[in-house]
Amino acid sequence: MEPKRRLPLLNATPDEENDGDSRPPWQWVGFGALAIFVVWLPLSWVATLAAQRIDGTALSTSLLRALLFGLGLALAALAGGFLVGRWGTDGVRVREAALAGLAAALVATLLTWCTLGVSLGALATVPIAVPPAAFGGRLGLRGRHRH
């Protein structure tokens, strides 16, 4: 008679859980990039509201909006990198967290180019997103449970 098979989510010990298939590291890049957009979207909305409420010239309002969007992207990249580092499977390191930030920044740049036209200023998302994502990945790795 075969031994009883159990669902890994219900009665598995930590050792049994790790015996199953683990996601390849490249999939965590996609998860991290998606997480960055999920966090960045409400932060962008708040930045837009804050910039609209401040009275001033159009230049100061657009500069403030750009600064708030950049801050929101940096915070979102930190959160996405942390997710990748903290919950990523074996083989997922700071590199995948940084790549998630790069992927999110490039998608944001491409969307900006499709909407507003090509400009080099849109590439500013790359240095704004990649270092915080890598730092978030490093923080996440510190919190990962070691068995």
C-alpha cells in the first residue's frame, strides 16, 4: 500500500515543503516588478493630489509632482525589492531584487514614451528605482527564515 499523500499547505513540515518544486529566480523578478507597480500606483495618486492642492506656478507644481513621483517610486521599489528578498525561493538574491526595480523602471519609461513621447528624462526612473530595490532585497534577505 502506498503511503498517504498530503497537501503541502495543510500538513507539511518545513522540510517537506522545500522538497517540492520551487520557482526559478527569474519569476521573482516579475513578482517584484508587479509589486512595485502595486505600491507605486496609490503613491502616485497621492502625489498628484498633493501637487494639485499646492498653490504656485506651473513650474513649481510640476517640479513638486516629479519629486513626489520619484519618492513614491523609490519607496515602491524598496517594498518590491524587500518582497523578492524576503519571500524569494533558493537562488533569489539581491540581484533579482535589483532586476525587479530595473524591469519596473523600464516598463514605466516605455509607458511614458508611449503616452508623452520619447524623452531622456523618462530614463530617470532607472537610477531612482534600482538602488532602493536592491537595498530592499538586502533587507528582505536578512529577514528570510533559514532552515
